Amino acid sequence: MVKDDKNDQSKDEDTSSIYGSSNDCQCSNSSEVERLKLKLAEYEAGWRRALADYQNLQKRYAHEKEEISDLIKVIIVNSFLPILDNLLSASEHDPGCTQICRQFKKVLLDLGAVEINALGKMFDPKLHEAVDTIQGEKDKVIEVLNLGFVLGEQVIRPSRVKIGKG
């Protein structure tokens, strides 16, 4: 039995030499804990930066996606406007075309393109393109030659108009 006590004691000495004494362990543990806390804070800060970068990327992607969608709408509406102009000219001679023109304008409206209401309004160079001046109230739109359209705040095509020269 005495041999077992010696073996147990030698095992304790072996472990204390490997791990250090309990006093050394506390000192090294507190410095180790501090080092690990600093490392954790560093990793956490990096994680927060990465998360913020990802969230900013998501916002930027959503914004760019919306801009591309708006650009596509502008391109589509611009390609349809000459067709609408021809249909409006044809509707002056064939009343059957007026229904087609209404449907066509509805399609443009569904895309977000809003017709500029120019007739009888004061001339606005942001919304109107003056083609000619004719007898009438000064700077007032007397006749609309081609319809203009806006998409949101952007003028897709100004109304081509004749204005009064007063």
C-alpha cells in the first residue's frame, strides 16, 4: 500500500511539472484569459465590420437593381413612342385606331410613363419642346404635335408644342 502512495505522489509531481503549480496556473490563467478576451474582441469587431459591409452590399445591390429596372422601362417606353405617334396620326383618319391608342397609352402607364398634359399650359422648357410660335396667348401651349412622357421625375420625351407669341 505504501507503494501506491508513492506512485500517487509521483504522479502529482509529474502533473505539476507539466502544468505548473496551482499558483503559477492562476497567474498564467488570468493572463491567458485577458489574451483570449482581447482576441475575442478583435474577432467580434471583424465580424461586425463584415456584417456591416454585407448589409451595405445588400442595400447597394437593391438600389442598383431598381436603377436598372428604371433604365429598362425608359428604353422600352422610348422604343414604343414612335409607334404611338403613328397610331395617333392614323386615329385622325380611322376612328378604329383610337381604341388601340387608349390601350397603348395604358400599357405605357402600366410601365410608369405618365403623359405630360401640355395643352393650355404655360410653356415649360423642362417639359416642352417649342417647335413653332403661332398666334395666341404669349408663352402658352396652343397646339401639341407629339405627346411627351415622364417616368417618375425623369422626362423621357418632352412634348413637342406650338406656343403663342402674344
